[in-house]
Amino acid sequence: MDVKLADAISAYANAAKGADGKSPATAGDTAGEHKSFAQMVGDALEQVRDATAASETATVDAMKGKADLSEVVAAVTNAEVTLQGVVAVRDRVINAYQEILRMPI
């Protein structure tokens, strides 16, 4: 989980400054260039959705007798960790925004 959170923070920092020195407004979305913050958040939400769907599928399979309990626990734990990572990033972004609002003009 720490690695994914660090990757998200690093991606946000790279999107903010641009690895090639361009501002986010001038950086394109072509291959080899960084994703925008909105794209990164969208990808994270897709990962949460996919992990949740996998845990639900594993749970249903276990009820049908097609999956082992350990598979269900692993899928649910993966979904929980993924969601916790997204929530942690969200909390840090909100805290950063609140710090910006508290800055004197």
C-alpha cells in the first residue's frame, strides 16, 4: 500500500510541474507524457471499482462453492487496501487545498 500511495504522490508532483518543464496546461496527452491529475484520479477510481467487483465476484463464487475462503479474503482485503489508498490520497489533497486557503494573500 505504501508503494502505491508514494506512486500516486509522485504522479501528482510530476503532473503539477511536468517532467519536460511544460506547465500542465501545455502538456499533451500523447504517449510518453504524463497524465493529468484528473486522469490519475480516474484511474485510481477504476482500480477501486475493479477491486470491489473482483471481491464481490469472489464472494458470490464462494457462496456457490466455486471459490475457497482464502480467495475471498484475499479479494476483499485487496479491495479494502485499494480503497484506503485512494482515501489517503484524497485526504492529503483536501489538506493541501485547506492549507492553500489559509495562506495570506
